[in-house]
Amino acid sequence: MIVPKPLRACAFVALLGAAGCDSDSQTPQPGRTAPPGELITSQKTRVQSPQVSASDSAALVAGNTDFGVAVYRQVTQPGENALFSPLSITQAFGMLYAGARGNTATQMEQALKFSLPAERLHPALNWLSLSLQAQDHRDFGDKGKGPTFRTTNALFAQKGYPFQPAFLDVLAEHHGTGMYSLDIGADPDGARRAINGWVSHETADRIPDLIPEGEVRRDTRLVLANAMYFKGSWRHPFRTDSTQPADFHDLAGTARRVPTMSTVWSYPFAEGAGYRALALPYVGDTFRMLLIIPNAGQFAAVEGQLSAAFLDSVRGRLQEQRLHVTLPRFEVRQAFSIVEPLRKLGMTDVFTAGADLSGISTEEKLAVTGAQHQAFLAVDEKGTEAAAATAIEMGPVSMPPTFAVDRPFFFVIEEVSTRSVLFLGRIVTL
């Protein structure tokens, strides 16, 4: 039997232009590629065991979820699917925040939902990143390998440009990165292609062209990038020979026949006011897809409730129940500039000549000249034969209740122990 392998990839980049460090080469981790350029880094090393209280970790995760919902409300378009990674955006702007001062920093805190002071925020971001990376491709013995999850931060700087040592210290200690020196001014498009090539490799070629042509200019001083990649197999796979055409009803009620997967198993299930929810775990149970399917005519009402508190209430209702689950295969990709959504959330100064990023450099005034985000998701049956195939069809002769994903729904890809939302989106048309 073929195991469905959901694929997730996303990348974010921000560009900054004009308005005691070590130089070294990087040894990439196994299976990874070093970012282009010469590594300029602090002499400090990454804090591998950050001391973060339970209340601080919960505040960070809840803030990131609420930030994600705020962005979701800005980027969704009527009648269209949506997908993005709140975590990817937070990680990239978390690096930028380390150099923000004054009103620029205040606006970033409010827009990004940073409720912790900087001296606790950066350790918390480090804790979250390390916690998630610890789950990467874990071996669960007979159950198989857990999902592949990797997230990488990188900053690309104009060669010879001076940066504040304290800024490099924060990057090294809490974000696991330094600066990669490129001669952006001499060959802006060459730098763009090099960065795009690195992002493409880090996302298994799912994000091949993150930075659009013309976005990197001769006066670009700094490019902040975050790349994230996730690939997992369901703990309980769907049988490919059970996939059949079935109706999916869009928001207007129009039905379209689409390939729909089917299985019978026990899953965490919940019913709430105007919705039903289902959690589909990946191998190892460390990550899962949470599906929220509004009842007919309730899509807008449920969408209006989306928040960290709402997701917590859904999780709290989940109970194991044996179900006949039908789920359409789907694929969604979204690319957008994050500048306007952030402006609408009150983060305005950082994109103007009034930006105060003096914590990054005092050589000249810096401002963010562009910020791009892309995300890709595919859910299908590609994969390898699963040993659990025979067990899928075991159980009572009578068919259990059906959980049919046959109308618009919301989805969250999350890490279970931290409740961290990696991806947030919706499917309203297929």
C-alpha cells in the first residue's frame, strides 16, 4: 500500500536597504547546504538549553497563533484557498526585531504579538526552534520514521558593511545564524539568484523562486531569510485503491467531483458549535493535521472565531472515535508580499525612512524595502508500502460514523507538545 505523504514547504525573506566579529566558513549539517557567501559571526555560540518558563513558552506560542490569524484575515481572498506559515514569518522578523529600537520596536511588538520583553523573547524563540528541530525525522522503531522538519534562518549582508556586535551576538546565541557576506551592490540579481537557489534546496525545490526579479537592488544592505520544510506520513495510511471520485461542495454550494481518499480508523474527533474537527496524526504522533469543518452555512461564523483560544478549545474537545474518514487529495500554493498586511496591523515605520534599526547598524539609516512569503502544501498518496495496511480494514463489520471532508474547511499543521502552529490555511475550492 502507498502511504500518503503530505508535503509542506514555506519560505520568507525580508530585504533592507539604505534610506569584533569573526570571518569563517560554514560546515553544513548532513543533508543541508550552507547559504551562499562568507560567514560573519559572533564569537558566541548558540544556547542549546535556553531557560524558558512554561508561562513564557505558552505566551510565545499563543502570540504566534494569534499573529497567524491576524495575517490570515489580511491575506485571504473571497472564494480562494489560503496557506502560509506564521512561524516562518515570526522567525524572520524575530531576527529583525533584535535590531529594532524605539517606536519601530514597539510597532513590531504589537503587530507580531510579541508579549515578552526582548531579553525573554529571543530565548523563547530559540527554545521553540530547538524543540521543533528535535522532532526532525525521529526514529520510532517499528512505527517508522517521524516527519522531516527543518527550519533555517540566514541573513545575507552587503560585503564589507559594518554591523553591530550586539546584534550578531543575539543572532548567534538565539537564532543559530550569522551573516553571510555577498557583494550585493556589484551584482544584485546574482545575489538574488544565489539566495533563491539556497531557499530552493532547503525546501526540496518546493519554493524555487522566492525573491522576485528586481526586488534585490544595488542599495540593498541586508536580506533576512527563513526557509521551512515539512514532510510526513500519516500514522494510519489511506489505501490508494480506496480513493474514488466524490463531491466537494464549495462556498456557493456548487459540487465538483474530486479524488477522495478513504479509511476507517480511530481518530481524535470533536464537535463544537457550528463545526466538527478531526486530528490526523503523522508517524510518531509528534505532529498532526487538525481539520476544522464548519457545518453547512457556518463557514464565516467559524472563521470569525479563529484564534489561539479557539484552537485550544477545539483541542480540549478531541476524543478518540472510530470513524470512516473521507478526505480529498489537495494541493495549494500561495505567494504574497507581507508588507501591506503588516502595515495594516500597525507595523508601518520599519518600511519607511523613519525606521529605527540602529541596533543592526549605525552606518546609515536602514529600512525594510521588501518582504516576501511563499508556502506550498500537498496531500496525496505518494510514499512507500506500509506494514499497517492489513490493520486498516480490521474492526466491526458494520461501518462506523462517517467524517466526510466534502465542503470548505480550515487546517492547521501543528507540533503536538508545544501546540505550535507551523502552517495555517483553508480549502474552499478544489
